[in-house]
Amino acid sequence: TTAELRTAIEVLKMLGQRINDHAAHSVKQLPDTELGDQYAAHIEAQTIEQTSHLEKVSMQLKNWRDELVQEQKQHVAQSI
């Protein structure tokens, strides 16, 4: 349903925020050394990759929700 898709989109948004928050916290905990900087860059790259995947899935869910809304509108229009 559109409500379930909306809920899934919100869950993905919260997961993305949690991933970003966790990455920021992890980077802050690293020592200020060359190795720490390298690991921070690795964390940031992983975070970008993960959040990018979440955004793609979220966009697909939004598209499906929009399609479902359009189908519901057409069905209502045909019933009238």
C-alpha cells in the first residue's frame, strides 16, 4: 500500500541518518595520525556507498508509491 511504501521510505531515511551519525562518531574516535586519516577516508567512502544505495532504493520506492497513487486515482475516476 502507499502507507507501507511511505513507511519503508522513512525507515530508509532514518537508516541513512544512522549510518552517517555512526560514521561521524567513528571518525572522531580515530587518532590524528596518517593511519587514522586513511581509515577515516575508508569509513567515509563506505558511508557514501551505503547511503547511495539507500537513496537508490528509496527513489524506487517513491516511484512505486507514485505509480500506485496514479493507479488509485484512475480507478476512482473510472468508478465515477
